[in-house]
Amino acid sequence: MGSAGTPACGSKDSVMHYVDSITGATYSVAQPRWRGDSGGHLNLGDAPGLSRRDIDVSANSLWRYRKALLVDVASAVTLGEGWTPLVPGEWDGVPVLFKLEFMMPTGSFKDRGMTVMVSYLKRHGVTEVLEDSSGNAGASLSAYCAAAGMRCRILVPETASVPKIAQIAACGADVVTIKGSRQDVADAALAMSREIFYASHNWQPFFAEGTKTLAYELWEQLGFRAPDSVVVPVGYGANVLGCDRGFSELLRRGEIGRMPRLHGVQAANCAPYYAAFRAGVEHYVPVPVSPTIAEGIASSKPTRMREVLAPVRASGGGIVAVSEDEIVRALAALARKGFYVEPTSAAAAAGLSQLIACGAIRKDETTVLVLTGSGLKASERIGQLLKVGARSG
């Protein structure tokens, strides 16, 4: 294996590159970056993917798909993430498969992206990183940095839930609260990026290289076929990006015959993707923003508008927006099925209700609802929303 910054002969670094989203310029992945010379975000070029015979069935984690990942497995920083349950059930009278992403090491789907991104950064000599987060990404990054022996600083909104802040700090991260909106936190991180590597899961594209394993898992768990629809909550769009990348690789390898329809769900109080989708454009459309209980998707200015909206449209899917009341009703209904998730996950279920009601999702199809974060991260708030608690004996 070559030294940091120099691709080893025959390594994955030597066949992959970053692509500047504004100019189309390419950069070697041997040099860690989080944005292009233009100032625009970066994407990764197409990866070769894998076939079913390439799966390492001895690994009960997402690293079973190591041959499809652009990180050498010898460099993997792993906590056993991935290979989460796919549980059959029903929602509003329609058969649904619940993908339990909240059963990750840190309690959210973010572990998929972090294991790959941190593995890549450590492999290339990065020792200290910066991230901004409403909670889950920070908790995940702090855990993987702890496992990797790296330092990290996490900026969070001062309104972030106490359990999430405690989880971040417990792993040794330097946690800094920022006044204002979620976007104010992101802006503060951008300003701070001059002094420390900005390992933002919204900017550094190796994060999506990890979230693509959601597509691989669904494909394998469904008997090597694609579902008809995948429904996910959308803030910055990491799960849409991952599903598009993963299923596209499987399609190019001939492992599936079609792409699933991708459906993203936003909170109506903060719904820039929904506004752009309704307007028929793939760029940011200014929208009024107000607080939402789905804090994990309260992203008012997403980084990758085109990269998220284009595959949603191409797949025949869509973006829907749900009210706070719809989120609370879905939160309660999920809990009564045994799925104790945070409000952000419940937003996806509320969106699924809309999709079923309008006929976009039918009974005779295979539908996956992705539940992204654990309710244990927001128990006090959930108790308030659902008006539940213990009674005296």
C-alpha cells in the first residue's frame, strides 16, 4: 500500500477520480478533497460495482460488498455497521418492507457513509476533521473517528437534542454549539474549514460511496432483485444518492433489470427539494423555512440539488412534503408496530401514506420504507409529542 497521497500500484485510487460539479474537472482521489477548485461540490466517477459472486458472505456488515467500494478493505474502520433487518409488515393496508437502519452501531443510517468516508480519510493521512450536524451525522463521525484514532470537531445547532450532543461528546469529539438555524451551522463550518479538513457528509462524496450499500443490501435481501419503490426521508439526500449509485452499478452489471422508483419525503416546514420538484427544476428554489420536529431533515439549502432530483425523476419517483401533524401520527403508528424511531424517520412513513393514498404505491408491488434513526435519540421529545409516560401503580 502506498504512502498517504500516493496511489499504490493497482490500488482503487489509481482507477477512480473526483469530478467537479461546476467545471467537470477531475481530480485524483489520492489527495483528499471536499470541494473542487471552482468551489463547487465534488462527485465520484462511476465505479465498477460487483456481481453476486463477489459478495463476501463471511462478513455480516456492509463490508461484504468490499469489492464494490472504493476503499481498500485493509484500511476499513468498522464497527460492524450494515446488514440491517428487512422486516415485512403493512402500512395503510399495503404490504411494506421496513428497513431498520436505526439498528446501526450509533443508531442511524449515517454509519454507512461514515465507515467508508473515515476509512478513506485515514488511509490518506487525515488526522483531524470538522463536521456540522443536527445530531446523527456528528454522533456517527465522532464514533468512527474514535475507532480510527482521529480527532474531530462537531458543530451543532444550540437546539440539538441533548441525547445527541451527549453521544457526540462521549466519543471524545470537540462539540461546539452554534446559534441560529441548521443552515447557520453549515455556514459556520464552511468558514472554519480553512483551518481543519471539512469532512462534511454533505460535501465529501465518499460518504455516498458508503450509503450506496443500502441498495446492495436490499438487492441481496430480496433474492437479488430490486424493489419497486424505496421511500426515504430527505434532508441533504444521502440515501437517494446512495440508492441511485448502488442500483445504477447493479444495473450496469446486469444484476437487475430496472431501477426502483425513488421517493423522497420532506417536512413541509423545510422542503426545498419538494419546491424544486414541484417547479420542474433541478436547482435551489427559495422557500420559507420554520422549525420542524424532523430535525434530521431540516436542511434549507441542500448541496446536491441536481444529483438528488435527477435520479428521483428518472426513476419515476417523486418528492412529497408532510405536515408536523402527519409526522406525529406516523410516529405513533410506527411505535404501535414496535418501531421506535425518531420523528425524522416517521416523516418517511407519513410520506408513504400520501403515496399510497394517491396511488403512486400499490398493493401488488414491493415497497421498502427506510427507517433511518432510533427513537432513543429523541425520547424526551417523543414523550411530549405522543403524550405518553408511566402511571403510578
